[in-house]
Amino acid sequence: MQLPQTFNELVAEAEGLKLYEQLVKQLNKDLALANIDLSFCEDVLPTSLKLLLHEMIYKLIQERFMDYLNLLYIIDVSEKKIKTLDGVDTLEMSEKVAFMILQREWQKVWFRNKY
């Protein structure tokens, strides 16, 4: 499986395979497992999903770092990928982490659908 490299590619692929709702459900499930008080309705616009997820990640990094780490662990975002990020600009880093989360969630949904 080749992971999408941009947010627009990810959304286009998810919508093309009619799996966007499943992606949102998977994200909601993992957010609940991590005790993060954020839930998306299944028909949320992709731009809203991206913006709200980015905002939530930024707040977690700034205010609740242990919850942020727990979320990454539960979603199973690659530690190696996280370590490659430059932590100087928290806003930019949180945007990249939000995309990595969506990539990983998409991978789970795609595999579950495929196999």
C-alpha cells in the first residue's frame, strides 16, 4: 500500500473508495480510547476535520503533553517519523502530526476494507 503524501490525496482516495466515513469513525474510536474529548460527526467536511484535528494536537502538545504521547501510542503513529520532525515551530509540527495521524488511521481503514 502506498500512503497518500498530502491531505488532499488522502481525502480523495478515501472518498473514491467510499471509506471517508470509516476513516472518521476510526479516528473517533481512537480519540475515545485515548480519553480525548473530541468527536467528529461522520459527515464532517474534510477541511473542518483537518483544522479541528490540527488545533487539538496543538493544544495537547502545549497543555497536555502526556495525553499527546498517549494518543500517538494508541493510534500507533511511527516513533521514527515523529522523531524526524523539527520541534522548533509547534504550530507547524502539530500540523504534520495531525496528517501523520490521519495517514495511520487511513492505513487501518484501508487494510480492514481490503482484507
